[in-house]
Amino acid sequence: MTKVEPPWDQAVDAVMHGLSIRKAARIFPGVEREALRRRVHGLVDMHAKPGRRAVYLTRGHEQGVLEVVVARAHMGFCVEEPELRFIIRQCALANPPPAGVPPGFPNKWWIGRFVKRHKKELSWRKPHILDEKRAQHSTEEIVRGYASRLEPVVSGVAAEHVWNCDETAGGAIPPMYIFAGEHRKLGWLEDAVVGSVCAMTESSNINGNVFFHWLKLFVNNIGAVRPQVLIMDGHFSHLSQQAVEFAVANSIKLFLLPSHTSHFLQPLDVSVFRTFKHTYNDALASFPKMKGLGDAALPTRDDIPALTRVPFEKAFSPTNIRRGFFKTGIFPFNVDIILEMMVGSLSTQHKMQPPHYAALETSAFDLQLSVRQKQSLQRQGLDLDALNVVAIHAKKLVIPQVKPRSRGAFVTPSMTEGVLLTSVEMREVFNAHAELKTMRAEDTESNRLHRYMKRLEADRMKATKQQTAKQELMERREMRQEDVAALKARRVEQRSDAAQRRIEGKIAARNAKEAQQAANHKSGRRPAALEGEASKPQRKRRALHDITDAIQNLS
């Protein structure tokens, strides 16, 4: 008989629409309340079968994930929970179980169990900002040099005689407040820690003179046992020749920390000041209600000593003080603790080289290994699953891809004109500016189009004028040619008329001459010019009418 699967989809859908888990478990057959709760909250897959949990990562895979986290930490990259989930999911997808990898794997509960299983190697830490100079001076060489100088100084000195403005046994001397100015107010230290003192400087920072007077106060509060050690920051403002001579005269060994290393070598910075700052911030938050001055009230110099009393007493507790000296490796003296707590540039000798990363350097990244190579790696104590995870990280760097986001809209100072605006007002100003910008763009486009059309019209008119001028020039040329042709014709006609007149004149003159001659012949008269030639012998000529008659006869 086949077992029918409970209607998980319908039950979860009913719960998502307002039905309680208890009622849904009663209504739908085969649905248990706890199992339904797990499916509603995504703790298990919707159609998960009862029995052993699916194994998504083997021990070798988990070892590979650990080495990936260690390698990224050595490169200076903190692995946060989303990235750790991404690394684990990529590993599971690369080696999926038969049932596959659910969409919600790994959830926060699985991550919590993973970190708990490897609590010796992993822990959640709050990141801290480390400036460049501190990172450069946080090296193993500097720490070992510091330890070699510190060890002979503290050897043979009791714990209660080693101080960092407090002492390793948990004791502390009263604090000193430094304010800017010259005059001290009488009521400043009334509510402060018992035995507190107050100093005034120009900038509220310590200087050599103030440190010398504090050193006198220090000697008066440490008892008569000598020698005693005072570990302090090596800033130049602390030291003066007078202070050093006073310390030597009173058997006080001043030991200076290396520069830019107080964040992990000074006990106060490692354990005490963190608690002090946290408690002091809480006191600042409750200050307006405590004084009854209104929500906008801010503390002044009159309130600082009273505000710091409770934080000082909580932070400078014997437990915190001893923890600070322990974490900095001063008491008991242990340089390895310092190196483990150091954040910065560890030397290559101290950095742990993950074994599978070292093996990966001599093997193929695609891990196409022969049987002999696999056996050799196993004899070296290496896990092939861990090597696969490390190879995935080495090839893909296991960095989640982030989609680019739009730049968004900004309100410039020219829009606000220096006035503080709410979100709605900012939106209105931005929209008004956008509309104005759109109108300006439209005007610009309209002006550009107008200039373009004007330029086209000018080009068209210019082309028309050129065409008209060309046409007029052609017409003028034609008219000139016609005029020249007409002139030539007139000249030809005139020459023809002149020639005709000359011919006619010649004919008329000849006719007149012939007529005159005929008349003279009839009358017998001779021209005057011929009378003088009458005496000359003349050739006998035939009469004209005789020649004419002869021509007519021949014809």
C-alpha cells in the first residue's frame, strides 16, 4: 500500500492566508503541527521526507570552506555572513546530493550550527578601522623586538608592580581630567571618582609638564615597593628630561611601546577603553532625562566628571584590567598571544599556509587527477573534497556578483539656495528644477530648430538670387548677342546700301557723261579740253552709232 503524502502545499497556503498553524493541522489530514510550522518558516523543504537530514557538505567540504575563510582573512578580507552563505552554497551546488540543494540553503540556523561545529577555528568578530600607519607597524618583526626588550624589564617584577596607568593585579589609580583653558572650576570634581585630579592645557591634550605632575601623583599612589614598571605610549608629548630624571630617581622603569601599536599592545586600549566608551555613550544618551534639562540638552565641562564616574568604575574593574594584560601578553609573558591578537601585516613566517592551498599550487586547477595522484594526496593527509572547494575558490574567487545600481537623483546647493528642506520639499524642488530644465531644453531645441529653418530659408533665398542672377545674366548675354547680330546686319545693310549708291552714282555719272557726249556730238561742239588738242594728230575713230549698228547686225 502506497503512503499518501500530506497536502503540505494546501496547508501552507491556508496558513499564509490567515489560518493558524494549529487549526490547519486539524483540518488537513496527515499534517502535523510541528512539521507544518517548519515548512511555513522555511526550516525544511516543502516535500521533505522524514528520516536523516540530507548531507550537503562532507567533512572535506567543510574543511575546504574553513581554509577559504582563513585565506581571505590573510588577504585582509573579512568574510561576513552573506558571503559565507554564498561560499557554502556554491560548494553545495558543485557537489549536490541526489535530492538537490533547496533554494533556502544554507539558512541562518545551518550557518549557526556550522560556526558552532568549528568554534575553535571560526568566530564572529566586529570589524574595527585600522589606519595605514598602524597597519604598517603591526608586523611580527616589531612585535618580537618589543617582546625581547620587555621580557627582561618585567621579569622578577610582581604583577601588582607592572602598570599601564593601571596594574596587572587589577588595581587602578584615580583618573586625571584635562580640560582646555586656564582656570579650574571648583565644582568640577565633586561628583567624580574619589581622588581624581584636574589639569588645564591650551588644547586639552597632555604635555610634558602635565605628565611630570601626573608622574608625581603616580609615585604617591603606588606605595613604597621598588622597582615598578610603567608601560606607556611613546608619544613625544609625554616625555621630558625632568620626568625621566624623576622616574629614575624613584626607581620607576618607563617602558615605551613601539609607535602606532597601542591598539594591540596597550592593555588599556585592548580591554578597558572599549568598555569605558560603550558605557560612557550610554550615559550620554540618558543625560537629558537624568538632568531634566530637555531632550536637546548637551553636557558641558561641568558634567563630564560626573558622567564618567560610573563608566570608569565599570571599565576599570579588576577582571577587565587583568584581561587586558593577558591579551597583550605582558602578564603572564607570552609573545604568541600578541601575535594571535595582532591585526595588520603578519610576516610570511607566522601566517598559516592552508595545506590544501599549498597542494593546489602543484596540482591542476581543474583537478583532473589520476588515481596515483589521489593516493599521494591522501597519504599527505589531504581531503579531495576540501581540495575541490579550495579549487573552486581559487578559480572563481568566490565573490558574489553585485548588480550595478542607478546613480539616482541629487538636489544641488543651487536648487536649495542654502535652505534646509524636507523630503517632500526636496522632491518638489527637484521636480520644479526638472520642469525648468525640460523647458530650457525645449527652448534650446526650438531655438536650434528656428536657427536651422532660418539658415535653410537664407540658403534657399541665396540659391534663388543666384538662379535669378544667372538667368538675368543669360538673358543679358542673349540680348547682347541679338544686339550684336542686329548691329552686324545693319552694318551689312549699310555697306550694301552704300555700295548700291556708289554703283548707282557711277551709273548715273556714266549715263550723264554719255548723255553729255551725245549732246555734244549732235551739236558738233567739243569739250573745252579737247579744243586744245585739235591741232594734235588724232587717230580716226569710228562713230559710236556705227558700232552699235554693227552689234545689232551680228545679233
